[in-house]
Amino acid sequence: MKKINFLFFFLFIIALSLAACRKSKDTAASQPAPGDSFSGGRRMDNFTFLKRCMNGEFSSEEQSRNDTDYFDIRLRMVPIWKSNENFFYLYVEQAVATSLEKPYRQRVYKVEKINELTFVSHIYLVNQPERLTGKNEDDAIFKELTPDSLKIKDGCEVYLSYNPQEQIFKGATKPNTCPSDRSGASWATSEVTMSETQMVSWDQGWDAAGKQVWGATKGGYIFKKKG
């Protein structure tokens, strides 16, 4: 009898251990790994998720209605050229909502993967940027334009870190590295926070004494993703 009871007790302990192990695996499976993100219920690697977050059309219209210190700005970012698991390119343009045909900023970003949680966005200038206005990846102009024709803005790259728990990318330029001569500035800074539904971008210009001379003063522009 004692041997039978001991056998049942032993089997009971094994069953509990297996159940605990299964629960632990299920819990771990439901959490994003350092190299994984979730979008629309689908798991994808963080770099693919970053590309998804950055691709699209954005608007600060809601913020401008709530705070007249902010303008209604439209931001458009579209993938161009071929990408791989380590980098992708975006054509980026910003315009005041009432003058979409005349964007005040046109750039090309090359976004690179440093590791599973860290990324960098290099900023490039384009010659005759007006020829790109309103264009998309399928337009012929992007077949004529090549990466080696771009001029990089040295020191203006934005370094991004990914938070898997909050599903956001956050980063900034390095201090005192991005030159600017706009409105008497000596250098500029950019801070970015990005999720699947919005992007907060705060660009500021500073003079040699460290005084802000352009850009928002209360916080970044909140761009809601359209669609």
C-alpha cells in the first residue's frame, strides 16, 4: 500500500511539473522576444516593424486644432529602391496642409539596423528636390535617381532604440553634431518617438550660446498616421 501511494505521489509531482513547464512556455511565447514585434496580431522582426511604422502619410491636424502654436503639417514617407534585412530607403517630404504642392522639406532616409533593438536613420539631401514632389516608388524619377547622387547630412543621423514592452521606437541626434545655419543657428537637434499609429518629431535649432532660435518650444509635433 505504501509503495502504491508513493507511486501516485511521484506521478502527481511529475504532472504538476509538466503543467508548470507548459504554462511557462505558453507565457514566454505570448511575449515579444528581443527581435520580435507584433502588428495586427502578426509577429514580425523589429526592423520590419520599424519600416511599417515609418511608411505612410501623417498629419498634425489634430494637434494644430488643440494648440494654435502648432501648424497643420503633412508628412509623407514612402519606401523607395530595394531593401534587405539590414537597410531600407524612404523618400520623405513635409508640407503645410494648405501648400502640399510646395513641400518645405524633402529628404531621403537610409535606415540601418545596428542590432535587434538599435537602429540609425541617415539623412540625405537631394538635388532639385522639387522634381520628387508627390512622387511614389513606382514613378520613373526614382529609377533615374541613385543613392550615390545623394548628399549625406553628416552628424544629423537619428539613433533609435526599440522598447518591446511599449512597442515604440525612441531616439535622437547626438548633441552638437548636426550643423544648421537656419535663422542664426549653429546646430540642430531632432528627437523622435514612433509607434504604429503616430510619430512625435521635435526639431530645434540652437545658436552658438545654446539659445534656441527655431523650432517648437513646448514639445514635438504629433503626427497621426492616416488610414
